[in-house]
Amino acid sequence: NAGVTQTPKFQVLKTGQSMTLQCAQDMNHNSMYWYRQDPGMGLRLIYYSASEGTTDKGEVPNGYNVSRLNKREFSLRLESAAPSQTSVYFCASSEGLYTDTQYFGPGTRLTVL
Amino acid sequence: GENVEQHPSTLSVQEGDSAVIKCTYSDSASNYFPWYKQELGKGPQLIIDIRSNVGEKKDQRIAVTLNKTAKHFSLHITETQPEDSAVYFCAAGIGNNRLAFGKGNQVVVIP
């Protein structure tokens, strides 16, 4: 099992450009999450999907959109990137409940110039 | 919403000594408390968790204790080894299908 995979690993954007971060899991998990990690800020939830077909806002959703394409895939889109979105983005998945272990991907390091 | 704080932000210990990281949470309804370890360049990984109906849980060299009255929980690592050097995150969950994470503690084990 590959677990949770994320593409790309690194990305540099100019302000105003758009891009989509891809995430896929092969563990047949129901729930998937997108976090951002900034120095001194820990992990902050952007959006999550409790099950296929549903998405909900997390702590810092502004400037992002998500799509739960199917049970395996959960993408994060930046429509008009801003320097404040420079961060490391992690995708995670869990079987379902918040008490289930969240399995994290390796992360995408995004720089917006 | 839930607010989780971790102390200290950085902890240096001699190899073989114990390390203790403490987290406090604000919402008394929280009932699930996991600890994640993040090694450099990798995603976080669950190392131990505890639920509110349990006061202490151990797994080899690591343990977690929970004090619901004081709303804090702690991670204890005994006989520290160089591979324990990492960032550790605590989190709290209250049943809304998500966790609130603390800001992380950098643990450095000095050989």
C-alpha cells in the first residue's frame, strides 16, 4: 500500500496564478483532510470531507476550494494564489470517526512569489 | 472552538533521560487526545492516543497521561534515543469529525 500520496512535492507560483494540489489514498478511508503547516502555527485544517460527496470548511478555508472526486481522491485548488498561501500542505485520511488515526501524506511545499 | 496549547516549544534532553511535553485544552467536551510525531521532511504520524475515560496509557517507552479536571494531557518519553528527535504535536477532538492541533514541540535528543 502506498498510503496517502500527494502531487506535486514542490511548486512555485506567481501571485494570481492558480493550481490544484492532488491527494489520493489507497486505504479505502471515508474521511479526508487538507491541512496547512506554517512555522510556529502548527497544523491548521483548511477543508475536510467526512465521506464521498461531502465537504466542509475547516479553520482557514478562505482562498481555497476542494473537490472530493471519488472515495480515493481529494483535491485542493488555489484559484488566485497569494504570498500568504506560501506553506506546506498536508493531505490526510482516516477511516471515519475523529477518533480514528489520521494518516498523512508527505506534503507539498508551495511558494507564492 | 477548541484551543490547544503546548509547552515548552523546544525541549533539549540528554540521550537516556526522560522528556515530558504538556498540552492544555480549552473545551471540556473534548474526549480524544492523540499525539503525532513529525520527522524532518515527512508528514505527521500517530504515536499514541488516549480517550477521556482513561487516565494513562503506555506503549513501550512512551506514555500519555490525562487530567480532565485540569484540562491537560502530557506525553512522556523515557530512555530517549536520537531517533526520538522530532516535532511532536498534540491534538484534541470533540466529535465534530476533526481535530484541533497544538503548535508543536521540537524535541532534541543530545547524544
